[in-house]
Amino acid sequence: KTPGLRRPFARQHAHRTLNIVSPPYEERQAEGKTDAAPHKKSELVEGLFGNKSEGLNLSFGFPKGSLQKSTEDLFHRAGYTIKFSSDRNYFPSIDDKDLNLVLFRSQEIPRYVEDGILDVGICGHDWVVETGADVVEVCELKYSKATSNPARWVVAVPESSPIQSIQDFSGSIIASELVSTTRKYFEDNGVENVKVEFSWGATEVKARLPRVAGIVDITETGSSLVANKLRIVDTILASTTRMVANRDAWEDPEKRLKIENIAMLLQGAIHGRSKKGLKMNIKKEHVATICDWLPAEQSPTISPLVDTEYCALEVVVEESMARDLVVMCKRLGAHGIFSYPVDILVD
């Protein structure tokens, strides 16, 4: 016997299946062999996905700017295809008839969702806080422009600045795009007479302007601050990407179901991006060794093979662990080892 090969089922009598196909429903009804009409659509499928005969016309705010490319990638991993007809196209197409995508800046999305112009959208939690928008935060989506770490809004000053603490900003000017949140931060910390000027961009440069004591700006890695010779005094807000929904849309059962399904797929795509799947054939006597090496929550799937001395083993592990597992299993005599990316992983 060849380890790992399964014997195909015999198909020599496949033609006989024609003899046991049920006659059409109308014939069985005429013979009195059925009482009820057949379901035109599975009730289970309709319960999970809603009535698909017509699109839901769900308006979806897609973030333009720094989050756009990473959001496109996330939707692709979740199984969606999004197409832009041009760089100036604000209404990209998507292969889901329930969704109507429209590009907005992340800063605008919370307000448009609150007002019902959008049913749902993706934006940073920071802009929900800044705008004070009354929306449903459906889920957290841990991704951003460069990393999966939260973005931070920080108070920063030039490296040569005498300012060492928040209290030193009393009576000074701060430049920031996050005006309301910055004002509240200084008020909550008892720092008086701080004037917060709105920054239209290039905020790091304004830290060196005369009479500007510092800035409040967003950073993921801190590299831009270092490049501009700025140091962080404090963090005022940590923010991750969120899916937010209009409250009326959330109360609509079909729209809510659709929003929850999208959230499930996007979260699954985020969860799966750092994972690798592994498959192999290995002797049964080595399975316990592999299980002992794996984290407790990552129990492999074991399937029998024709050669009873062997089994097929499949497991999903962290990408960094996969390479070590491949080497270990090969040294234990495994063969037919291959890995595959995990686009979606839903617990």
C-alpha cells in the first residue's frame, strides 16, 4: 500500500442512480404522495441571508485616504471584489447586489451615518469621538494603514522644547486636526487657557512655528515624528478602525442581518491574515508528539487513510509557528506536507 492515498469509490453502477430519482412534484401530488408544496427557497438560507430576490440597497461608506488601500485588501480577503473605474471614481462597484459603496473621508463617515445618508460605514474610532456622532459601533476591526496596532493621537513638541508635562502648555497654542477632543483633553487635565487651532494637514511642520507650543497628531509607528525631530509628551487617545451603523438601519432586521454578516467576514479576514494552514500525512504514533508541541487551543484535525499506519493531519497555526512545525513534522517522517494561506478564520 502507498501511504496517504485514498482508494476512489467504485463508480461502475453510477448509471443506475437514474432509476431512483423522484418523479416531478406534480406527478407525486396527483398520486397523493405529497401534501405540501415544496419550498421555493430554504427557510434556513433566507433566515441567514435575508430575501435575495431584491437587493437591500445598503449604502456603505468606504473610507477614502489612508485607510482606502488596506480596506480594499481586507474586503478582498473576505471574498469581495471591488472595482474602481478610475482614480476619481467615488462609487466603486462590488460583487454584492445588496451593497452600494461610496467613498468618504473617514472624518465624515460618522456624521453621514448618524444622519442616515449612509446605513453603515468604516471609520476610525477617533472620528466617532471627535464628532460625537450617535451611531452603533458594530465591531472593532483591528487594521490600519501600516499595522494592526491602534493609532495614537499624541501631544508632541520639538526635541529642544522646554515643555516636559501637560501642565506646561497652560496659556499656549496647540495645532491639531482633532480639535474638540484635544480641547476636552486639556480641560479634563485642568490645563487652562489652551487655544487649539485647526490644522489642515502637515501638522508636524507647525510644531516649529513661532508661538505654537506643540501639536496633537496621529501616529502608528512614530517614524514621522522622529523624522521631524519631535518627541511625545503624552497620548490623548488610542484609536482602531470600527464599523458603524445608523440606528434606524440597525433596527431594520434585514439590514442588521446583512451588516452583521459583513462584520463577521471582515473580522474573520483579519483573524486569518496571520495564520497558515498545514496539511500532511504522518504516522499515527507521532500525532501525540505534534499535539504536545501545539498550543492547547490549536488541536489538529485527524482523518484516517487507506494505510491504517498513517493518518492525514491538518492544523491552522500562527504563520511564525508554521515553519518550525514543517521542519519538525518532516523529521518525524511526515510526507506530502504543504501549507496554504487562511483568508478567513471565524471562531
